[in-house]
Amino acid sequence: MSRLLFTIAAQTSGWQLYEGEHGRSWFEHLGDARENAKLLAATLHEHHGIPTAVVMDMGRESVLLARHG
């Protein structure tokens, strides 16, 4: 089973959270985006067994923030 990525990317005046390739939520503060992404990823894995990860898009590379499964 492939891993579902929750990606946090900087936007002009906040942070966009993507679930896979689809924009899910927008946040004004990075901390809120990180908490929400980590909670979604952990819950999805815990309840449905889907491997997940949370990454921060840094432009040319991404940084892994959390991984489940």
C-alpha cells in the first residue's frame, strides 16, 4: 500500500495543507498546520491502517515531520 502524504507548503500569507495532491486546508500559522496534519495522519493510520507521512515543502526538497506505518 502506498503512503499518503500530508504536505505543508508556504503560501503568500499562510500555509496550505495538501492531502495527496489535493488542497485540504489553509492556515495562518505554521504551528496550526503542523498540528492538524500530524493529527490527521496519525488518526488515518490508527483507524484505517493506511501508511501516512507529514512533510514540509521547502522548495527544492521536503522535510519529513512525521511518519505512521
